[in-house]
Amino acid sequence: MERKIEAAGERLACALTESNRRAPQARVCVVGCPAILPADGTGCGGDLPLAPAT
């Protein structure tokens, strides 16, 4: 799970850096939540217990 979160952060950072390079005056808004965690709340271990998605 930690690797997935780190990879998503790295991809987002790269995308934002490239956006800034191409359009330095642009206003960029990041919205939403990446689908990193399983919808049923499993696989997160004891560190991050989640309720199942509804």
C-alpha cells in the first residue's frame, strides 16, 4: 500500500512540474481522491483501518 501511495505522489508531482513548465501562469487545481486503497477496506493492515465503501 505504501508503494502505491508513494508512486501516486511521484506521478502527481511530475504532472504538476510539467504543467508548470508548459504554462507557468496557469492556475492548476487538483481535485478528487486517487483510487489507491481497495474499496472494501482490506489490505490496509492495522495502520490504516477503513470501513468498506458504500
